[in-house]
Amino acid sequence: MNVLVADKEARVRSALRLLLEQMPGMWTVNEACDMQGLVDWLERRRTDLLLLDWRLVNDNTAEFLPQVRLLAPGAKVVALSADDEDRGCALTSGANAFVSKTSPPEELIAILAGPRWLGDG
């Protein structure tokens, strides 16, 4: 599974990479630190899963999500934010799931370990 972690914070990208690399299965983890890096990556490579910092594009990520869908059709998007109030907007805008950055890693693991994530990537 090709995964792209798009987050402004290097420590968040690093932690997510470490977490994914310890999960069973074939995970190819790549990183983007800003919107341009995200777009560049999606234009060049197939992405099955995008872990997207919901504040990557300031407060405009909801408006940017349709472009992500065009660049990576079929990719699953997990929105990540330290602000749990972003959950509703992220899910309404088309994210497949939302995980708070303050949640324990087991929450993300539980979502990704489910058959709807690994079974039809």
C-alpha cells in the first residue's frame, strides 16, 4: 500500500511513518510537508492512502480535498487534526475518516487495520 503522510510538522510525519512501518503488511510511506509537495507527489505517484493534516492548507483544506480526489482517485483519506472540532468538516468534505492528533496511536491503527482499508486498497 502506498501511503503519503502530508503534515507540516516533521515530528508528526516521523511518528506516523514509524507507526505505519511497524504495522503488518506492505507499507511504502512517503512524506509531504506542504501543499505543493502534496500536489507534486500526487501528480507523480499512485497513492492508496493519504494521512492529511487538516490544517495543511490553513483553513482551506476542505476546499482543496476535491483536487486531491482528482489527483488520487480511489485513495482513502484520513484527516488528522489536533482540533477535534475539525472532525465534522473533514468528514462532510469527503475524508474517509478523522483521527485526532491527541488520540492514542491505537485509534489510527484500528481504522487502518479494518477490512475496508486493507481489503480494497
